[in-house]
Amino acid sequence: MKAIRIHQFGDTDNLQLEEVAQPQLAAGEVLVRNQACGVNPIDWKTCSGGGAAPFIGDLPFIPGWEFAGVVEAVADDVSDFTPGDAVFGMIRFPDRAGCYAEYIAAPANEISKRPDSLDAVTAGGLCTASLTAWQALFDKGNLQAGQRVLVLGAAGGVGHLAVQIAKHAGAEVLGTASSRNHEFLRELGADQLFDYQSTDITTVINDVDLIIDCVGGDTGINALPCLKQDGVLVTLPSVTKDLVIAAGEKLGLEVLPIRAEANATQLAEIAALYDQDKLKLSLAESFPLENVAEAFQLSAGGHVRGKLVLTI
């Protein structure tokens, strides 16, 4: 099968399309013929030697943790899936998962069936961002109906999904984004929007119950005064989490980091929301697998609205 591999950490020149052996099934796994896989910042960060690099072991390495495809075969002990099932998932994170490939051996307990309404390209970009948003809002933030939520970087991959999921949960949703993305976010349900380039949000926002910080660093730190004293800020970028946590501690505010985890039950709920037309994924652009370097460069630029996906 064809797969993207790196043999050393570094820039996008190290991404190679190669012929590799098809994975063999172990107990509890299904073999998936891959159709699409999402591109996330953790992918290019890991390939450059950061991100999840400490978890993946020896090189070579096939990047990618999320996918959508069709089940080709199942291990003898798997009864929840059969060949022909359309599935999607985020698997094994932060250990190696090998999703930038034509075939994937996926743990059956980490994936979900997808409804007919959820096509492979959309599903391939939905898993990681939606699970991150869901877990930040509910598992870390304990979001309740009627609370006020501020999403920093609301137009990004995680941000625009957090806006929709929070709104569906009955929250009042505020967001920061460049003005060109405000109409897009209003259509997704955002109640109030602020241009981070021209507005000091601490002068216009206060008493927020929960902040979902998709940007990190100074952006997360500067937003802390917007919180209620008993509120929570969940910061996503791992590279700046310690700085944001420390700033919160100085103000007596709770800041929590997050690492998205595989969760088939949550994925099934997310798929149901999509099927009911209560959740939409903004697909920024899709690329054939061999054009992964272009996708990495676009993602690293930091101004993508929605998700990037590789098609296979």
C-alpha cells in the first residue's frame, strides 16, 4: 500500500510517499480501507520533532491520527463491525497510528460508524477537532446550559466546532476572530463576536463561565480577566500551556490543559449531531495524499478557517 513516511525529523522535504506493507490485524482491531485523513497542527509539529514525537518510538513513522474509510476485515474477537461498514475515528493518540496510508489497522473500541449523511472527506477532518472541542467543553469545562462561553480563535478547526456544540448545549457563545469570519460564525450560532485585531476583549467581556483557548500564549493569558472568579479556562496548545496555567494561578483562576483522547461514544454523539444537521464542519481545503507538504505548510501558517483534509 502507499503511505506517507518520514525517516528523519525536520521540514516538509522529509515527507515521502512510499510503498509499505499493509498492516496485519491484531486482536480487537479492524482493517480499514482509508478514504480521507485530517491534517492537524500536531501532525506537522510531530514530523518536525516536536508535538507527539516523544511517543512514537523509532523512525520511520507514518503520521496521522484521524481518518474515515470502510471496514475491509475484522479480527475474530470483533463483533460490532462488519466488512462494508463506513467508519471514522481518532486512534491511539499520542502513540503512532499511521493514518496517512491507504489501509489502517484501527482499534475497534476507538472508532464509530458514520451515517450516510457524513461523507468520508468531511468525516476525515471531523474526529480530532470535534473530540477536542467536546472534551474541552464538557469533560474539562463542565459546561451547563445557560452559561457564557468565550471561544478564542473561533473560526479555526476546533473553534468553529466548539461554537456549535456549546450553542447546542444551551450556552451563550462569544468568540474572537478576524472580522472577515464574523458572518460565518454568526451562521454557526455565535451570539457575540469580537475582532481580536482591533478589540481589547477585557474591556467588553466579563463574567464568562468558560473560555476555550484555541490560540494559547499571550492570547490565552490576556483573556483571563474575562473569567468569573470561579470560571475555567481550557487551553489547547501544549507548547504554551504552562505559561497560561501560571498566569491563571497568579490571578487565582483555574486553567486546565487538554489532550484529546479517543472516545467512540462521544464520536457517535458527534455523528448524530451531524446527521441531525446540528453540526457542520467547515472544510478549508482537501489535498491528495501525495500533496501533504502543501497541506502542512498551509496549516502551519495559522490562518486556516476550518479543517484541511487529505484524500486517498
